[in-house]
Amino acid sequence: MDDIFAVGDIHGEIAAFEELLTHWNPERARLVSVGDLIDRGTDPGAVIRKAMFLEAKYDAIFLRGNHENMLLDWLANPSEKMMYYISQGGMETIESLLTHKKTAKITPEELARCVEAEAAAELAFVRKRPYYLEWKQFVFVHAGVDLTLQDWKQTSEHDMVWIREPFQQGTNRTGKTFVVGHTPTESLNPDGGADVWYSPDRSIIDIDGGAVFGGALHGAIFSQNGVEKIYSIPNKKVSGT
């Protein structure tokens, strides 16, 4: 493949994702998602299933985000993690992975067992997500890396999906350009807009347009020379918590 078509945080917004894909030419560019396919949006399960199809047919790459880890954390400790996961939009994911909606009387453990049983293929896909992709001078990763380390690849898996200010405000001496999501760009852009954000030295590019919060889903075409074109699908609907 000559190029990369990088997609920001989808968060269950299947319609925006489908529309963005109309701008992707699989013969010219490899599709790479920077993670957070799930939670908050209209149909996270549909996004996972679409991702599974795209990986199988086009060798698309879907990286791991903190929300993928939150789903797995909840499945491992249903009672302990239930309230937190729901507060982060997890119920939208749980319900979209189930064939039939469960009664309110079901325990977190029983609900988790139902999800494991009814969405085994989807969960196997989620569990196999890699944490980063290195391509030419670019590194695609959900949140960022620890720039204080001698080797950025030694960054903890936790930081790769959770880090914010120490990475965004740090000094990048790695020689790499990082393409990330995780932090909606409206909180980074001075004008509060949803446009793609560049660090002052342009060595960090944030493509999370906060689509699920009424921003935009971004798709950026990268060649070895940098960003060639950006497609943005506005999402005026605010959903989730």
C-alpha cells in the first residue's frame, strides 16, 4: 500500500463511519483506526462487526483504545467495574452485543456471562487489538507514548491508551510523528473547534474530532510525506454520557 487512511475515535457512530469509508480507496491506502471503536454511540456492536469484516477482507488495522480495555476490564470484574463502565457509555456497547435485551434484575456477573456467550467472536476480535502501528516515520497509537523514555516502545500499555498532557505537552525527540486519538481536539484547539490538532512542532497529530459529542469523525490520508488530505464527517447529534 502506498498510503494510510487513518480514522479517529468512532465510539459506536456506525453511520458516520460508513459515510467516511466512502472516501477510502482500499487499493491505494490501508485503513488504520486509532482505537475507541465502542461505547457511547448509537451501535458499537455494528462498528465492531464492520471492523471485523474490514480486517478480514482488506487487512485493515484497528488499534486498541482505552474503551476497548474498559470493556475487557468490566468482563473480568463485572460487579466492581459495572457503575464506572456504564458512566463511560458502556451500556450502549453491552446492549449492542446482545441478541435480546436483558431484564433489569440480572446481576452484573450474569450480564457479563451473556455477553461472553452471545458475542464471543466480537470479544475475540477486541482482545486481539494491537497497541500501536509503526509505518515509515509515523507511529499510530491511541493516546500517545512516554516521551521521557529512551525508547518510546517501552511505554506501558496503560499509557498507550490513557496518557494525555505529559505526551501532548512533552518534547518529542524520537524522530517519529505520532498520530493519535483519545483526546477530542476541541479541548486542544485554541478555538475549541473539532479540526485535526497539530502540536506546535507538528510531530503529534490528533485526529479525534469528538464525533460522538457532536464534533466530527476524521479520516486522514498519510503518505510518506505527511498528511495529504483530511475528510471530516460532521455529527450534530450529541449522544451518550
